[in-house]
Amino acid sequence: MASSATTTPRIIGRPRVIATRALMPAVERRMAELFDFVPNDDDHPFTRDEILTAMRDCDVLVPTVTDRISDDLINSADERLRLIASFGAGTDHLDLAAATARRIIVTNTPGVFTDDTADLTMALIIGVPRRVREGVELVRNGEWSGWAPSALLGRKLAGKTLGIVGMGRIGQAVAHRARAFGLQIAYHNRKRLPEALENMLHARFVPDLDALVKQADILTLHCPATPATRGIIDGRRIGLMKEGASLINTARGDLVDQNALITALQDGRLMGAGLDVYPEEPQVDPRLLAHPNVMTLPHIGSATIEGREESGMRVIANIRAWADGHRPPDQVLEGVL
């Protein structure tokens, strides 16, 4: 495990803090009270040049998970930049090795969005088998002709196997919710959970990912994007999925081979998909939009007022601890995910 950047002496005066996106009003008000704060008033996504300009003019950069902070940006930053206080739990958008080499501390806000993301995942787990998108469009387009015993038939959840790939905080929260719907929980994870936790969640460990993919009626992804997990659900594994199964992804778009997924959907081998993330956000492949049973959401897994405010306040807590010369509570250590 690589060592992290060390803390710095107490900052004299108010550190200059630049946020790359607009944050919740209460968060921005508090930042303005505590720091020399530069907000993004019109909430436009920063370009690479704007990120670089900010990194040359601040003590603390507050990026989000959609800002790619690469090694060349970090190496081009001004020496005054000592903290990258990222808004959100993910760190795959940050080059942690480059930050460590430059002795720049990196923090995130883990655990804040666990329940919010799990709730949204459950909406997709329910919505895809019950063909909710098709039903909504039928009514909105004025094409619904009334109730019929054989119309818009979906699949019940009770008794089906929910395969969870990645059993961290969010995966466990999904498992907890899914049990209430009668789903049988099977999971694959880098490390097996303690037996007591498995028993509490009624979750069965499947050490071989291929075996889990074959068993799942609904496969849901909750692993981080790392070199080891990118493309983890590739064409071969999509081919292993049950006929009529569904895929849910609220984690990262590049976990899935999108073309292979689309082919399986168009061929009818998969019943549908529920997606909140995509490989080339904000672009969404038109073939996904055209499919009648693909629920496409605009990356809103964490989009609650409460969660966004709490995450912003965690950013503030990390900055204040660092400015006072202490180790920030959410410091990210290179090599620890």
C-alpha cells in the first residue's frame, strides 16, 4: 500500500477554495463564511483548461465525479494547491498516484449517498421486470385502451434471484431492501462478507462471477470503476445471462460492454435494463433510448436534497480539518479503495 500525502501545517488566513460545479445553497453559504470561496455561479461543466486555471489559483479544489483530474493536470498545478476535496464517493476520476507524488491530499465523501443510490436501484429492479417505462409511455402517448388480462405482462419479483456484483455499502443496502420483495440474494465480491452479515442479509456468496451471472434473474452492479472492473460485464458474460434476465447499473457506465448489452436487448435474450450511468455521459446511445424496456435515467442515484447537502458539509469538514493542520476525516489513501 502506497503511503498518503502528509498533512500540512495550519493555514494562516482563509484558504482559497474553488468549486467546479454549483453546490447546494446552504453549502455555498457556509463555504463563503469560512473560506475565500469561488463558486461556479452558472453551474457549467468546467473544461480541462478551466480546471487547470483553477488548480493554479487555489489552495483547495472541490471537483465532482465528472471532472477528470489527470496526472498532467496535477503536475501542472500551482504549488499552492495542497488539497483536492472531491464531492462524492468515487475516486476513479482522480489520479491518486500523481496527487501523492505532489504531496496533495485527496478527500472524498464516502457513505453519504448509500441509501439514496440503493433506493434508486430498487426502483429499477422493480421497474424493469414490471415494464414500467412501457406503461408510462403507453399512457402518455394516449395509446392505452384499458385494462386487459393479457396486456403488458411483466415478471414478479418474489422467488427470483438477484445477483449483486460488489457487496460494499450500496450492495448491502440493496440486498437489505430486496429481501422485503421476496428476492433471493446471491452476491460476488472481492472478499466474502462475515458469516453474521451474510445471515443478516440472507445473502449467498458466489465466488465465481460467471456462476453468479448465470444464476441471476436480475443482475445489479455496485462495484467501483478500477482497471480490474472496467468491462467486467463484457460480451462473454452477457452471453451467459439467463434468457429473459435484466441488467441494472447504477455504479459506473464503463463496467458494461454497452454494444454487447444492446445486442442482447435487441435480440430479445434480455428482458430489459435499468441504467443510471453510461460510458460517454451525458451522451446516451440512441439504441438504448429506442428500446421499449430500457429505463434510462440521467445519473440521479445521489440526487436528493438531503444527500447533496450532507456531501457538501462533509467537503467543508475535510477542508476545515486540513486547514487546521489535522488529517481530514475522509482522506483517500492511494491503493485503498
